Amino acid sequence: MMSWKELLKADPIPKMLESEDDGLRNRIFRDILETKSEIDEPVVDDSHYKTFVRRQKPDGSWRESGRKKNEPHWTFITTLRTLYCLLDLGEDGENEVFDAGAKYLIGTQTPDGDYRGAYGEDIPAPDYTGMAADVLFRGGNAYHESANNALDWLIEIRRNDGGWAIPKLRSNSPKDPFSHQVTGMALRAFPSDPKGRYGKEAEKASKLLANNIFKPDNYPDRRQPEYWGKLCYPFWFTDALSALDVLGKLGFGLEEGACNGPLIGCSNNRIKRDSGVPISAERTWSPTHG
């Protein structure tokens, strides 16, 4: 399999390691170089980490500022995003800050297994359920029962084609087509499952995602192909980079087939020229909000 560095015009790692951002340098050592970092985890001296600790609410959640601060769905979303950032900074269930946030998240889970909050109490959310399960699997064994229940639910509510769409809000029947936006987010739970359950189901959904990169969605939310080029941190909506990330974790060879174009486009900042989709950084959320 081709090394990702072979697809780049220059090696970005030396420049990134010059950064004063301890959190970034730690992730380079841990996730890319796969070697012991010179920085202790969690990265408590990181400015974002200090902000997360300061702004955590007594119930374990994080909230948006301004008019959004008392809206439950924004509390759910902000808490989930913050937990992703804490994982990047080396936090997990052994740390009090992460544990309190994870327990808040688990409190939003229904008896059926899905996590409610992003679209209100009455609308199931396979996209956010997959992401919540991803966070909980990665957070530690204490949360795996909740995450496994979420996986079971995701399998039960798939569309007939093997992907996902939002029940009630956008899709009323299993016969309705999948949404690549929802499918790309729901899939994030599967590579995080240490037992690798539902491998065949994940592979089927992954092929749907891989074969629809740069295509319009079947539903009105973020339908236009330009959304493939709107990149977010942490990975959030399904874009070219987050899709490649989850497909790679599920074992897809990124240098060939349906993934080849997006990979080369991202690596050379050529998405607009090759596919008509411009790359941009979507200002969806700042990690210091809450």
C-alpha cells in the first residue's frame, strides 16, 4: 500500500513539530509518527484544555455562549465536540473532566440505544449517535455498554441500501435512499469498536460513501457538492477529509479506487480544479466556546 507521504509534494511533519501548540505536536507524535510523545497526556498546559476545564458545567456538559447557551440541542452538540477535542489532547475516562462529560452524554441516550439532542427529543439522530458511540468507545471500557447499544440501534435502523438517513425528519421508510452526509457521520462508530462487530455492515455502508464522494446528497441538508470541500475541526459533518479518515480506519486502500481522487485533491489542495469542489475551512464552531 502506498505511503501517504508519497502523495505529498513535501513532508509537512517537520514544520508542524515547530509549532508552539503542545496539543498539535502531541498528536503528531501519537497519531502520525506513532511514537512516544515528549509531552505528557493529557496536555494540561494547552490553552484549549484549560478553557474546557474552566467552562465545564456542574452536570458535566459544555454550553454555547450567547442566545444558544440555554438551548438543549446546542448543549448536546457542544458537549460532543468538546469530548472529541479532549480525546485529541490525551484525555479519556480516567480523567475527571472527560468522565463527567461522557456521563452527561450517556444521559441523553434512549432505551432503544440512540442519542437524542441534536434534533430535539423526538427525532432519532443516526449521525450524532454514531459520533457519540465513537467518543465513548475511545473514552474507555466504562462506556462500552452504552456505545454497543448505540451500534445495535444503528444496525436496526439502516435503510435497505445499507446506509443511513434521519428518520422522521427526512426519511420515513427503509426504502428511502441513504444520505452520504448522515452515513459518513454514523460510520465513525464502527472502526472504534474494539470487538469489530458488524464488519460486513460497515463495509457495505463504506462502499456507498466511497462511491458518492463529491456527488450531491439525496436530501436537502448540505446537498450541494461544494460541502465536500468545507473542512471542519474536529471532524464533524461529512466532508472529503473526514470521509477519507473513516474509510481509511475501516481498511480502504486510499491510494486507489473511489478514494483516489479525493485523497490526491486534498493532499495537493486541488479539489476545486479536479472536481469543481473548493476547499475551505468551515467556521462551524470554535473549540473555546462553551
